[in-house]
Amino acid sequence: MHDRKAFDECGWEDRLSETPTIADPAYQGTHAITPRKKPKGGELSTNDKANNKTISSIRSAVERCIAHVKNWKILATGYRGRLAELPTIIRIIAALEFYRLGW
């Protein structure tokens, strides 16, 4: 399913409407902040290029975080603890990772 359609059908667009959301160009047409596309036969302005670079740098950090989460053994083998405790464990691991990175 296309990203934008999935975003809309699962209800996230409505739920995140008040939250600043940065997304890739697949989400254009939603409330999310997306990079500007180059116009046909034209060039992006210096401002648009700077904005795109900022958006891309934020997105790349998020994409790296997602890649790290996917590599965690717990996600590959399945979580065997109490399901109610999983969100707390994820928050602790994320906080430790941010601490390690100096954020």
C-alpha cells in the first residue's frame, strides 16, 4: 500500500494533525512537513535547498534509529516478557541510546 494511503487509512493523519511531523516526499498532500520537489524545467531556490537539507538531516537520524531498532535481537526473536511492560522497556532502551549518543 502506498505510504500516504496507509497514513490516512490507519488514522494517523488525524491523530498527528496537531503534532509537527516530518516525512519523506511520499507523504506530500498531508499535514506533514516534506521536502520540496524541483519544478519541471526549473531549479529550487536557495531557501528551498536549505530547507530540504534540514528536513533530510532530521529524517536521516530517524531512519538510522529505525535501522538500529530493527537490528535489536528482541525484534528478531520475539519479545517473551509481559506485553504491558514492553513500552517501558522500549523507552528505557531509547533513553540509554540517546545517552550513549550524547543527545
